[in-house]
Amino acid sequence: YTDINVSPEEFCDRMIMSGSNLETMENVGRDMEKVVVGKIVKIEKHPDADSLFVCRINVGEEKDIQIVTSAANLKPGDYVPVARHGGRLPGGKEIRRGLLRGVESDGMMCSIGELGLTLHDFPGQREDGIMVLDEPAPLGAPIAPVLGLDDVSVEFEITPNRPDCLSVRGLGREAAATFGVRPTVTTAGEGFSTCMPRHRPSAS
């Protein structure tokens, strides 16, 4: 709605100084470290546990890695988020290489909940299984930009005296006025005025 080229911090500072009430600024995907795109190459039953599966996964390296999982919603060819050894997930959970019932597991495949997401974010996914990407993605690529999470979310509190900001278009206008630029998106036939009337004059 408004084309500006500043850092998120400067955007928030300028909007606060112009009178907007900022509540939070969240760097979405910031808490994901060493979480990448992987492709399941092979799935086998765990030799010592009926409820576990051993997956060979291509993460864009010369050798595939092996991860043990209990998720039953996977098949060869699926693209999934893979948290590598030494990685970190939202909430501070650190991922380490280890043994699961005697079989080495070099990381973890992630569900939407483990990525700090919900069905509201990705309604086509399952809460009780590993997240499966809708489309192929570059193997080994960081998962945050692939899922559109390499962004900053800013939340404003709209006070009763600013009904003009009760929409994305209204906030776009406010940002345009703050940074001295013209809004980039409008509806057909709609112009932008420098002020918005608070009351309509009566017919009398």
C-alpha cells in the first residue's frame, strides 16, 4: 500500500513519533536456526520399535542424513522442514544428534507446532504429523523464507480517535503521510486527500 525503504526499526520509530500507537514488533522466523528444506528419499520401519520410522533425507548435501520419527503421514518424495544438529526452534528448543532405540537420528523433521505455527497460518496441514510443503523447494534452503516467514510483523493499537486507521489501507495512508510519499494502491476512482472529515455536515 505504501512504498518505503527503511529498516523495521526506523519504520516503527517514525510511526510512533507521528502519533501511531505501536504494540509489538515481531521478527517472524527469527527463532529458527539451521532449519532447512529436505526431501524424503526412503522410509523404513525401525528395527526395534513398531511405532517408529527411519527416514533417509536429502538436504542438498553430498550424503543423505538419517532421521527417526514417529510421524505416519510421510512418504518418499515429500518435502519437509528439517532441523539440523545444532539448530534451534521457536521457544528455544535446541536440536541435537542422538540415538532413538539404538538408531542414529541426525536432527528432527518438524510439525507446524514445532515451528511456532498453527492451522490458522497453514490450514491445509496436520497438527498431528510432520509439515509437508505444498510445492518442491531448493534442498538445504532455510525454511523461513520458503514459508514466507522472513518478515517483520508490526501490531498497532488503534485508538478511538483514529478510525481512519482501522484498515490496512488506512494504515498505508498514515505511513505514506509519515514518510512523505504517495500511497501505491488505491481503488478505482478513489483519490487520496490530505485530511479526512470526522463528521458529515447535516442537510439543514
